[in-house]
Amino acid sequence: MPQNKDIKSIIRHVAQVIVDELKLEDITADTFNPDMDLVDELGIDSMDLATIALVLQDEYKVTIDEDDYPKLKTIRLIAEYIEDKITVKH
């Protein structure tokens, strides 16, 4: 599990997972706009999102409900969702 659980660290880690999983070029975790719409602006489809969700669930030891996928449109929203799940667990 990633060590830092503050929102900035989670945002950066989520961005890195997306860059790695989607093999994005010309973008890094540090240059990724956390408010970019992943579906409309980046073209992520439901299979990509499911893959990303599975990686994040494993790394953060949280459950991301499939019903919540449509709400997770930006890196910031995903990070806030994970942060809420981590906070509830402790």
C-alpha cells in the first residue's frame, strides 16, 4: 500500500497508475491535470476504468464499488473516493 495517504500523494499515485496502465506517452504523474475528465478528454472506456480500479483496490486495500465508476471521472474524484474509503477503514 502506498505510504502517504494525504490527498496530494493519492492524486499523484492515481495519476501514475493511469499513466502506467494505459501506457500513456507525453504525460507524467506530475504533469497530469487531476481535474481532466478521463472519459471525455482522455477517452478512457469502462474496461480501462475497471483495470485502474482493480489496481487501486489492491494497492490501497479498499473496495471500489462498480456502481460508483460513473462518478469517478477525474483523478481528483478517484483520489477523494479512495481517501474517504481509507478514512472509514481506520
